[in-house]
Amino acid sequence: MNRPQGVSLAQFLAEPLQATGEVADIIGGVADVVQTIARAVSRAGLADLFGEQGRHNIHGESVQKLDHLSNQIFLDRLGGAGPMAGIASEEMDDFYPTPSPRAPYLLLIDPLDGSSNIDVNLSIGSIFSIHRRADPTRDVSAGDFFQPGHQQVAAGYAIYGASTMLVYTTGHGAHGFTLDAEQGAFFLSHENVKTPPVGAYYSVNEGNSRHWEAATTDLVAQMKQAGRSARYVGALVADLHRNLLKGGIFLYPADRKSPSGKLRLLYEAAPLAFVVAQAGGAASDGHQPILDIVPTALHQKTGLIIGSAADVKQAEGFYLT
């Protein structure tokens, strides 16, 4: 449909089919958090926010100062009484119960994706997912979060790059909004994003090739022979965003070093799979769709193959044989 210039995120969320009032409020709250994180990222070198925070998270990874700050901003802004009973984060061992333990919704976050890029001024991002609780008549528990990705109510990501963008879906297309810092608001810039069915790019950490299974080695060799261009930023959101718009495939499959995969199902793989599916793409662990995997733990890991639909289908052929 033809739209007037300057449609804000709030206006777009109010349209039929986009979101219920409570879900729209949560997405709007996430957008406010993203603005705050974007300001922190832009001043990181001046505010002593580069470098490590001095501890390790549940995954054994060194927590960066901006990781810790971003997680705290999410909790401070969205952890009060409201429509969410709990918040689960990649940076926390357990979920955070809000003062509304019988509220109907749950929020899952990767507060800052791509920590290794922070100190060298490359693109990083945030990822979020919203689920509806099956039984809001009882207090929230960890088991409430163990829902397959296809049951997400909404999901999306922010990317902090040349501009700050927020891309989200509520199951009615994937839509991108660009931050106008002067007005302090997001405006529609990419309506109903459609990723090309076949892409020109592949994104994979070839430094891990010594750990790859034969299927991955053969797949990457085939893409090279087909003339694909390698693009790898080292931040999942950044690689996915480029491939979403331009067409391509991101690979981080399970390997001999990480036989269960390395990426987090609830905080990274499932939310991004939901967005990509709404843009006409696909996501798999090599054996089944990411959106069909039923989690059994808050920090469950998975392999991930995500991007243009034909590319993902071709890749699955290497793992299913």
C-alpha cells in the first residue's frame, strides 16, 4: 500500500493486524530501550564503556561493559509491573520475575549481540522475542519460556550501525524502522521486507573449519565453486541484516567443538528465524526448522543455518544425506 512519508513506529503498530495493545506497548518499550542503548554505543569510547566488565556469563564468555549496561537498561525500563511476567536474557543465569508474576507475556532478549565488535566500532545489535504464557493464572516459572519459535507473538532485532534500525514482526510481515535521533523516534523505512530466494553471499566463521563436520566443509566448498562472495562481520545481527536485505545465507552449524551448536535458541536463533520466515526466508539447524524446536532449557544452544529460502534448502541437503 502507498503510505505518506514519516509513518512512526507507534502509528504503524496501531494499524489492524500489527499488534494488540499490550504487545504494541512491549515493542514500543523495546524501541525506547534501543534508543538508550544506541546513545550508549555512540559514546562508548568517551564514557569508558569499552572493554570487559570483569566477569563471565553462564556461557563462559567474558562480559563486556556494554553487555552488562544493555542488560540492565532492559531490566530497568521493562522489568516493572506491566504485561510481562518475566524477562529471560542471554546475560542472566535465570529469568527475572517482574512484579506482575501472572501477567500474560514473556520477554526474551539478547541485550547486545556481537560483543567482540564493540571495541573496534563495528556493527552490533540487540535481539528480542515475545511469547504469550499458556497459563497466566499461576505465577511465572522457567517452564513458561520453553515454547517453540512458531508460537512467538512478536520478535525482532535492532542494529547499531551507520544508522540505528529496528526490524520486527508480529506474524504479519517483517518491517524495518530507522531511528531519527533528532526527533527521538523510529520511522518506517523498510515496509514488508522480502529477502531474495537465492543470495549472492555466504557468512561463516572459516576460522572454525578445523572443527567442521564433512557436511559443512562440502557445503562451503560448493558455495565457493558457485562464485558466492564471503561476508562475515562476526555479529549475528549484522550478518543477518545484510543477507536479509541483499540475499544470502548465514552458517553456524553444530561441529566437533560444539556438537549441540553455539548460538542460543531462545535469544538468537528462534527470534531471528521468525523475522526471516516472515520475509520469505528460512532457518534450520540442518535437520529441522528452527521454529519447530521445543526448548528444554533457558540457555539451550543450537546450530543455525538461516537466510534465503532456496539457499537454506540446498544447505539442508548436505546435512540430511
